[in-house]
Amino acid sequence: MPLNTLLALAMSCTLCLGAHAQNSSRYLRSMQQESYTLYFIKPVPFKAEGAKARLVPDFTFQHGDAAPEVVDLRFSLSSQAPVREMASLSFHADGKLLGQASGAELLFLEQAKGCWHARFSTQLPYPALLAMLRAGEGLEARFEGQGVTLSFPAGKKWRKASAVVREILMAEVGEK
């Protein structure tokens, strides 16, 4: 086969794959640093069942020579009443606990348009993040704090994001 034909075939395959590929930058950003890669999983909203509340988590971690042990979890909680403290944020799928964070630091609390917005920071084990990504749309987040328990089932947005992020992390970081 002539070289020109091979190049044309390779270019058309590349363009077709690029046209059908999922845009990973929509869900994940990685930045190469001196001795590690910094990963940032962009925020994906979860809506509470039966309440006007939203949980919007994002995840950041560093990967160097070994798989990370913990992930920095920051999340926004929008609710009708102000929430200043968190007892726990747990993640479940199929009735099984995948991971839990406690002892979150309140970064800020503000009110806008009749809704309270609290921003928290905590940590989660890296294996829990991987389990959450594998759970896809079956994931449920549960927030407990100040006598309030809110349940946030994952939706289509998490299913799409988790599938893309999981594939990239398995290829670049692997499992611990």
C-alpha cells in the first residue's frame, strides 16, 4: 500500500475517533508538576430527593511514584436553612458503604436568592473515590450535620462524568 494512502487512512481514522470521543476536559483536568501530576475532577451536581438542596463535590489529588492515599474533597451544599457543621458525608451504592468523610472544615457560608450556600473541605481515601466512580449512576451521597440528613442520588451527569474519569484514572494512575 502506498505511503500516501496509509497516511490518508490514518488521518481519517484519527479524525473519526476524535469526533466521537468523549471530551475528558469537561470532567477532569490534569496538570504536570515537577515530581507529580495534579488531578482535578470537576464539580458535578447531585440533587436531594424531596428537598430543595444540592450537593456539588469536586476532588483533587496528586499522583507521583505511587498511587495516592487520600483525595481532597471540597463540596458546596445549597439548602433552605444554613448548615455550619458536618458530622459526615458518606457515599453508598447497592446498600454498601463505599467511603465516608468526617471532620469537614467550613470554608464559607453565604445567602443568595433565598438559599444558603455552604462550602466545606475534607478528605476521602483514594480507593473510596475509585469505588464511587465504578458505582456510576447507582451512587448516593448522604450528608449529616446539625440534625439534618440529606440524601443525594447520582444522576445522568455523574454517570457520564464517572465513566470518563474512571477510564482515564485507570490508565494513568491505576488502582491502589
